[in-house]
Amino acid sequence: MQERSSVGELAERLRRELDRYSPGGKLPSSRALVERFRVSPVTVSRALGQLAAEGLVVTRPGAGAFRAQPRASAAPAGDTSWQEVALSADGAADLVPRSVDASGVLVSLAAPSPGVIEFNGGYLHPSLQPERAMSAALARAGRRPGAWGRPPMEGLPELREWFARSIGGPGGGVTAAEVLISSGGQSALTTALRALAPPGAPVLVESPTYPGMLAIARAAGLRPVPVPVDADGVRPSLLADAFRATGARVLVCQPLFQNPTGAVLAPQRRGEVLRIAREAGAFVVEDDFVRRLVHEDAGELPRPLAADDPDGVVVHVSSLTKATSPSFRVSALVARGPVLERLRAIQVVDSFFVPRPLQEAALELVGSPAWPRHLHAISAELKARRDTMTAALRLELPELALPHIPSGGYHLWLRLPDGTGGAGGTAQAFGSGAEAALSSAALRAGVAITPGRPYFSAEPPAAHVRLSFAAVAGTGEILEGVRRLRAACDGVLRS
């Protein structure tokens, strides 16, 4: 059983037993709970911590856990209806109303219920994370001289230098002076969009694209304008048309293992995209989010666009989070020219700096022998998981089209059958509302999937779903998840 499932189940059992104790009464010792429920001491500690967070128990170091005193009667609810007016007042009629919608992001962040297979996750399963290496790095970092002091606003020089080498290559295409250390890729993208586009402005985005980026743009009052991608990445002719039609000054793209399609920007398009943006007087925000999640059969990877951009067109985002842990939020923003100072100013105003112990831990991690071993291990494991899921889908769910099998990243992008035509009524069953119907049926069958609609900034051309193979326990869980998804599809077809 997964640790978090055990924690939830133990917390629920203890919650049901609290009435046995009077307020202030002492609960059994942690050792007694370990022996009674046959769980680990860590599980007991986390379950008691969950109950303490709910205000049901009080833990006292060295003394144990006690039932909390009854809560006082809740104060009468206030009237917050006035906020509807305040939050909807934009102050200027020509601005795009801000909408803070995190639903597309929460799909991959929310933990599923116990027993549900996580095909919607956006991070590595704990078994794939370098937990020992990260723990050791954090311990060493805490002992470094000055580790708990204030870091430079731009980030530790050694960490900036490491990112510069990893992004620009040995030829020095990127220097440490052009790097800012940020708190994860999402924070770096937020800083970039705020720096490059004023409220109300259009911003060009790939279609489909990462929902978290669309949420950032809309929360900033920007207007996402879709530019379709194909198997070779963003389409240059349509990109040029979009720049001319909108006057946009920003394109956000993922040239390597694009989310969600997995496409890689073709070599002949790389220079063309930069040329089109340069002629439009626009920036290209390069979200290089999964370069470290390459599969072992991928071959040599193309360089980041930032490494071949002497004119400062590209603002590059690179993160360690996807290859480590959702809580290891260390990333880099790379830019050259006057925009670098604007990025720096916005980041300082928003968050001051990335905590120094985390930066020191990142340095310890990437400089340790465990780091290349970890990258090699996940490269092999992700390929095995991808191949397992691909084979299972082709066998169990041939009606779901898989147009592209990526050689990097952690997910597959599937197209549902169109709502017209097809044999046996299958395609008809996946017509209007296909994604919602299939997602709901899948969850009832015990597998969580990601609907495709949030990945489009405008009307989607077809219904899609995204399936992650990184957040599950292993290939056995992938096979079981696909079997459950087959049952969910059958349930939709019969309804």
C-alpha cells in the first residue's frame, strides 16, 4: 500500500475512535499504535499530524497525543457578497478581465483518493524520486558556511554557473550573468509573462499547451491566442500570421517534448521561429520543462533555443523540479539585454529570493555522483513505462488514436474518436461531452485521467485525454490502469 494511503486510512480509524477519550485524554503511545495497526512509525506520526491539523488532537513532544478540547461555537458568518463587485472592477474598459482559474492545474496536483490509479499526475512517483540523494544534499547544505544567511538576489553564483553550462553547453552560449535563480518553473513563467506583456495584451501560445501557463496569462489579464502545433512543433506560417494579426510581442512555447503532444520542434523550424519573432519585435519564452526526463532511446537532444540566440529574443526557463520532486522547486530564468533587469526587479518584488538552503541543496545534488545515476535510471524507467502503456493501449483501447509516441517526458496524448461515423456506434458514443463522460467513468472505475479541454485556449478541434505514466507505482499499475480505463470506455458506450 502507498504511504499516503496508509496515513489516510489510519487517520480515519483514529478519528472514529476519538469519542472513547474525554477531552484532554491521552491517546495510546506511538509504539502501541505501530504494533496495533501494523504500520510504520512514520505513518503513525503523519496520521497524528493530520488529526492535529484538523484540531482534533494535540501533540506534546515527549508526552504524547491527547484529544483536543471541544471547539468554541463558531462566530456568525459575515457578509462577503461585496467582494463580487470589488473583484470584477477592472478600472479600465479596454483591459481583458482577469480570471484566476486553477482548475486545469489542480487536475495534476490534487492527490487522488486511496486506490485510484494516478494517470493524471504531473510529477515522478516517489519510487522514482532521488529521495536519498535529496535528503543527503539537504543535510550537507545545512552545514555549509552561511547556508542560513541571505543569498544574492539573483541566486548563488555557483548555481547560476551550473545552469549556464547546462543550458548553453560547453561553448559558453549562456553566461552566469544571464541567469536568475527562481522558485520553480511556474514561478519563472509568471515572472516572464509579467515582465514581457502589459495587462490586456495578446500573447501567442501553442495549441494545445500547458494549462498552467494559460492560467498565468489569464490571471495577469493577458489574452492567449492559439497557434496550432503538429508533429514538428509550432507551425511557422501560422505563427507569422498570428504575429501580424494580433501585434503580439510574446510567444510561449515548449520546443522539446511539448506538453501535451510530446512534439519536438523540427531542426528546420528552430531558426525560422526565432527569425519570425525577431522580425515581429517579439520575445520567445522557451519553457524547457522536461529536458532531464529524456527516454533512453531518444538519441542526441537539440540544444535549447536560448543557446543559439545572440540577440536576446529568447527568455529561457529551466527547472529541476520535474526530475526530482514537486517540493524541490529550483529553476532558472535566462535572458540577455535590458529585459534581464526587468525580470530581476519583478522577481525581487514578488519573492525577494529563493531560500538559500534550497539553493545550497540544489548545488549539492547536481554536483554529487548520485545525480547522473538518477538521470540514467529514470531515463530507462520512463522508456519502459512508456512502452508498457503504449502496448496496453493499442491492445485494450485501439479506438483511442495515439498519433505520436514521445521519446521524452512523462505522458501520452490521445485523441478520442470523432462524434460522427465509425463502426458499431463507437465513435458516436464519444461525441459531445466525450472527455467529461470518459473522465467521470474512469474515476468511478478507479483511474484518474486528464481531459484535454483545458489544454486549448480556444475551441479544440477534437476531444482528447492525457495519460501520465510517471506518477504510478510501476508497469503493473499501468496495466491495471489501462484495464480499468477499458471498463470505463465500455460503460460510456453502453450508456
